[in-house]
Amino acid sequence: MTDWLAPLPNDTQQLVLDEVAGRVDAGHCRSPVGLLRSLATRACQGEFNATQFAQHYAALTEKGKAAREEVRALVGRVRRP
């Protein structure tokens, strides 16, 4: 599977993965592996366009990342007896 994404730049790889994850989360995908292959092929041909599914999933993961960093910062400030 990683061979499908290997020729693509890192940012395009992430967009393809976010698109697949977003569609799976939304229940719009029966075959995640098939979708990944199809979207990676399109991306290699310059025909891939990320949709709202990728944007939504990327926003969710950024929120999660920010929340985890905030928790780490708070935990770091707690003094241990």
C-alpha cells in the first residue's frame, strides 16, 4: 500500500490519507483500501482534488493535536509532592 503513495510529495500523501479517513469516518466508503489505491492513482496522474472530507478530517486531527499539547503543558506545570 505504501508503494501507491511513495511517488507523491509528503503533503499530497497526507491529503490522500485525510481524504480516505474523512470518507471512512463519514460512512461514505465500503472499501478503504480500494479508495486509497484509487485516490493515490489519481494523485499520481495529477487528477486528485481533496474534498470537504479531507478538510474536515484534517481539522479534527489538528484540534486533537492542539488539545494533547495543551494537556501536556498543564501536566508539566503540576507539581509533584
